[in-house]
Amino acid sequence: MGDIDDALDRAGAEAFTRQPPKTPLAQMRLLLRAEKGSTRAVARRLGVSQRTVERYLAGQRKHPRKALRDALAREVPKVWQPRVRQQARKRAASTTGITVETRARFGYTAPVGTTDDPRMRRLTVHLPPDYARRLFTAQQQGASDRQLREIVAEGLQEIYFKDNGARAQGLEVAITDIDYFDVSY
């Protein structure tokens, strides 16, 4: 997963109406429900053996090691309140849009006589619903981080750098390096 994919997942977690389960047993049960009762699929998802999952579900183990704790912390929010997350994404893709906050190196292709040196910029820009829809669709279809970056770069190019077509005609923007990236919707 890349920076943008992770940021979209974190933004989805902000829409939760309740906190996800905290105990390893409750987290394992949630993942088991999400995997339709397959302990093998839960084990594969967490990077542990099937028997380890079964021990937690039976109450034989209660205190996971750091690697399993990290895997649970990573995987549980992905399956917690899927309808709430879906509604928030639908709202962002149809009416509200998304807000992108990033510190990244932007490269430019510009007309002769202007600077095209890449430089680090910190931007907070609200992108319209069209870009949110394209990002969510690309993420669901398994797009690479490069493809997600292109969608975000196009949105920032049109909204921020070109000011909705009011200036900088012919400018093309590319995100070459991301220091941090955050999304909210």
C-alpha cells in the first residue's frame, strides 16, 4: 500500500460512530465475521497460523505479541463499520468532496520562460466530488500508488495551480515525492 491508499483508509476510519473492539478476542471475532467464519483466512490476513487464531477464539491466549498486536491494529479498522465508511465515501463522492493535506515535491512541465524546477510544497486543498469519486473508484479497483498520485496531481493542478482554469494555462503537475499525505472527507 502507498501513501495515498493508507490516507484514504485513515480518513474512512474518521467516519466511525463507535470505537472498534479493543480486546484481542473481540478483534478476532470481528475478523472472523468479516471472513465469513474462515479461521484460515483470518490467519492469512494477520500473518499467523490458523491454530493461533483458534487459540485466541477459544480463550486459551489473551495477550498477543507485538507483531500480532500491530496486525490486529491494522486489520480491524478495515472491516469495522463498513456501511458507515461506505456512506461517508458516497457523500464525499457525490456532494462534499475531499480535503487533501500534503507536503510533497511537485514537478512541473510549463511553457518556456517559466520555472519548472521541482520544489517541496505544503498544501491543503479541497478537491471537488469528481476527484473523490475517481480516487475511491481507482482504490477499489486496486490501482497502484502511481495511478492514485496521478489523480491527486491532476486535482491539485486544476484546483490549486491553475485556479480552475483562471491562470497557468499549459502547466502540468506531477507529484514526485511525498513527505506526508492526509485526506479528510
